[in-house]
Amino acid sequence: MTTLTASPNEAGTAVVLTLTPTESITTITRTDANGTTAVRLPAGTLPRTDPLTYTDWESSLSGLVTYNVTGASASITLWSEIPVLVAPLRPALSQTIDMLVDYGASRTGLGTIHQVVDRPDPLVALGRLASRAGSLGIWIPSYAAGRSLEDMIDRAGVVFYKQREHAGLDMYFTVSGTDLTRDSSEGSEAWILNVQYQEITRPTSPINETAWTFANVSTSFASFANVTANYDDFELLSINDQTGVI
């Protein structure tokens, strides 16, 4: 019988899954406060009949998290109170943050208002509100820690912010700029990293493995045509950089 277990990592910020299948497993799904979706894995991980141990960094910090595969399920509640900036496509880069000291979110209306000559009331083409955009103010204990977090954001491309205090605040986003400044509090040695963000939908690309070899390529893609469809040139293939493919 297929078995699936879920346990917290050492910091209680991610879920360690242990899968022992007795039949071919084609997907692992996760249901939590952010909805139901397939667990992101390195390309070529599924389908499989071999055992698998994997750390899921995108699991919610709020409420019950449930995983399902064919013939088995497992549930867990993470206990960490610390927010996390997750690098979904390169999870090894993920970092916890001490606290968020500022949060701003605006949503631009996507409708159009037409002012017509000699008509006092406008003609309106209704539209929905855009996804959130704004800034995050992140408290950093030192300049070096601020530069480290800035580098993580730069290399991640897409970032997932997760926390447990406010329902609905978790989000995937890209960054349009950062600003690292001293904390203005008297006597403070801390810094504030201000991150200008644009919320996006959850990316669907597989994880880019840290160790990337030709053996990884051969198990990740069925043919050379699949490889050339995912990378613009050999240099990007060599570092497993599927730039722009999220």
C-alpha cells in the first residue's frame, strides 16, 4: 500500500514529505489556506514508483495542510511564527525574515472612463481590479543580512511571501526595485529593506535544481526538442535558467 507522511522541517517553516509508492504516482496535490494545487517538483520527478523524500517550501503557515496521492494522504499544521520569503523555482535560496514593518498594496482599476464632448456624465467600460502592487518594508538586523536577502530576491526571479498572521496576505510576486536604508529608530543598528513588488499568479515552472548536470537534463526532458523549447541558448541550459518561463 502506498504511504505518504508529512513532517515539519527543523524550523517549522516547510513540510518534509516522504512517499513510498506501490504504484505509479503521477501527481502530489497540496490543499491549504491558499487553495489546492500540485506540489512543485524538479522536472522529471513524476511519474515514479520509487520512494521519494522532498521538502515543500510553498506550504501555508496558516491552518491545516493536506497532501494527497493515489491511495494515500497526510496532513500537518506548521508551527512557525516567522514569515518566509520563498524562492519557488529555487527553494534552496528561501529565507526567513524577522518581521515586516511596512506593507502597502494598491489595486489599479482596469476599466476605462471616456469623457465625451458636451456630455457631463462619462461613458464607462467596466473592468476588474488588477492584482496587488506596492511595497514591503522588511526589518533586517544588519547590512550584510540585508544584502544577502536582496541577492536572494535577485536570483529567485519570483518570490512567494508566506506568513500566518493575516488570512489572504500570502502572495507570489516579482520585484521592480529594492531600497536598503538604515532603521531610523534611535540607537538602532538595524536596516530596512524596502521591496517594490507586483503580485502575479502562481508560476507553473518546475524547480531549477542547484546541482545541474547532463544526467539531470536526460531525465528531465524526453527529447532534444523539449530542451530547445525551454532554453534560449546553451549558456542558459548550462545554468538551468529558463528565463521568462514561469
